[in-house]
Amino acid sequence: MTAQPSPQGEAALLRRVADDRLRLLRFLYCDPSGVIRGKQVHAARLAGPVHSGLGLTRAQNAVNVLDDLVPIPDMEPVGEVRIVPDPATYVRLPWLDGVGSVLCDQVGHDGRDWGCCPRAFLRRTVDRAAEAGLRVRASFENEFYLAEPTEQGPVPWGDGPVYSSAGLDRSARVVNDIVDALIEQGLDVEQAINEYGPGQQEISIRYDDALAAADNQLRLRDTVRGVVEGRHGLLASFAPRPFPDAIGSGTHVHFSLWSTDGGANLMPGPADPFAVSEVGRAFLAGVLDHLPALVALTCPSYLSYDRLRPGAWAGSTVSWGYDNREAALRVASPFRGREHDSANAELKACDASSNPHLALGGLVLAGLDGVERGLDLPEPAAHDPAKLTVAQARRSAIRPLPATQADALDHLAADAVLTDGLGDLMTRCILATRRAEYDRCVRMGDDAVRAATFAIF
């Protein structure tokens, strides 16, 4: 079921647009290829679209990241759906004069999910978690590169030693503007630091309920790009491996399980907050069990698999461990004085080429399957999984993740839990568009793919 705006919500949205003296309002959504797309309407003509949405061809979600229209049954350029705004997501865009935006659901003429709305998919998984007595909270920890456009291609900008005051200073005029713009839109910025790669930055937003966390991820990506390009004439790249000789960029998902009233974090062990509770272990075991298929949603693009390699702190194996940054799934140690509130796990095998609603929804589905089946975790990896002995690796149930986008898609196609949760149309859309992307990228070659996708995400 897709949430529909109430008359009160519609009226409040129109008042805010008038109060902010907007000339244009953007109706934004993130399609299954991970690209933020949308349309914009003049403020004087908003009343109708705010209520009934804007028309969108059924074929629009069949456009992949390279803007190729992929033939998919039931998604031809015949017939329409509607992109309907969620008034609660309204913001004025700080880097533009007189422009705001809202995030949208995709619905059919009857106002219901038409089968290929990522936001509706996440909402369904959240409802399933609630039925199991769980409330999932999450945050996306983003790494991205700042670059200067040149005739020879993008060149890293604002470089400095990792975590250094020099690096913070060199990128400060840009990062400060980004942080201000995020805060102005209501996002709670926790950290803004310079990372390992040349010109690489990291920004972390405070955790929130799952749907809000995914929405926040779209806001962050849109804001970084808008501020960096619009105010500074630079480029921002969230691509998983934008420079072949530099470390990749991840979008690590931190998540925790709470009681449905939000009052208690259920992840930490009752007696030892550094341990994981029984329900937490089952949830993490489900994520591990489905991880070879799940990465088709969390690391979905061609270059994602150039990042998932040993020694990159990205997680190249099905593995977990306590504060093990080479494991795909890290149980983070809690902070002194707020142990129970801060206990969480981190999926490192995720990047910003993903649609955050699909990535987080898939993670929740996988975890819930572990809870329903009563799974338990193997022995944690106490060292880099690539350096374990054969016996240690066997005890920790270490196995490789897919090495290519195509391999991951084959695993997804064979995973009934994820495909049933996605639904028939969404599953066919993801498999067809991403396989077409893979085939074309193979023909293009890695360097051409980097150039074509550098600033898309």
C-alpha cells in the first residue's frame, strides 16, 4: 500500500511553498537504477499536481543508469503512472533561488503502488518488521570525491592526508557549505571528515527510522551535488570507484533493531552491550545468508565490483566480525555511557550507486528471514578474512561475494525471499536494466564507464 497525502497535508505543502516564495517545486524520486529523477512544476500551478501527482510513462523505470531504454514487458512506453508527493518531505533547496523539492511515491491511477515503486517496497518491509515486533533504524555513511573538471577529465580537489587538519582546511569552504545546506533542510549532520582518497570526503547523518533514513540519503546526495556544482563549479562523485588508482567510495549502512515503540534498542546483549542479542544474531545471520544476492541491490552497478576487493575495507567476502573493517558485516562497538542506544551493525558492502530504498528494504527482508528461521551466526572473523587459515575461515563460514555485477544479478534471480519481497515487476525491472547495463559496460571498458558515470550518483 502506498501512503497518500491527506487534504491537510496538501494544504500545508501549498502554504509552505507560498511562504517560501518558490517559483518551482521539484517532484523527485529515485528509480531502480539509483538515479535521482523528477519533474518540476511552477508554483502557480501546484494545486492539481500536489493532489493527483504528475504523469510518468510506465517505461521510465525501464531506463537504466546509462539512459538506455530497456525492453521490459508491462513497462513499455504505453500507459502512465503518477508520481505523487509526500508533503512531509518538502524542503527549500538552499543552493537555488526559489526552488524546492518533495520526494514522491509512484502509483497507478487508483492511487496504489503499481509494482515498481522503490519507496513503497521499503514501506512494505518496514510493515513486515513491525509485525515481527521490530523497528529498524538506519543511517547511510557516505564517502564521495570532490573533483575539478578539466579537459583531461576530473582531477581530485581539496586533497590532504587522511583525517588531517590540512585536509579539513583545504576542503573546508566546500564542505562547510554542504553541511550548512544539509542542516537547513533538517538533516542532523554528525561527522564531516576527509577520507583516504585524494579529495575524498565523508559525511555521516544521524540515524532515523528506515524510510526517513533512505529519504535522507537521497537528500544528501542531491545536496552535495547541487552545492558542489552550483556554488563552487566543481564535481562531486559518489561512484563506487571513480578513479582507478584511488580507493573506492562506500555508503555503509549502519542499522539497529528497536522495539516498535522506539523505546529500547534490541541489538545489544542484555548482559553485555558489546555482544549481540539473540534477535540481533538471527537478523545478522539472515543478512549474511542472503548477502550474495543482496549485493545486487546494495552494490548494484558495474563498477561496484571494482571496489569489493580484499584490502579495500569494503568487504569482499560473506563475513562478519566485531569492529572488523575487512568483513562485509561489522558489529560496531558501542560508546561509553550510551552503550545500549549506540549499539549497531554496519553493512560495508553498499555504495551510493544503489537506490537506498531498495538497498535498505532488501537488507531488512534478509534480516527478517533470519529471525523467522531462527538462524545463528557462525564464529566471528577475528582477523582480515583474506588472512585466515582454512580452518578459521571454515569456522566463520567465509565465502566469496560475487565478483561481477552479472554474478550478483544471477544470485538475486535465484533468491526467492528477496524476489518475492520485491514483487514480479520490480524484480524483472532490476534484472533487465542492470543486465543491459552490464553488457554495455563490458563493451565500453572500465575507463569509459568511469567517465560516463562519474557524476551521475
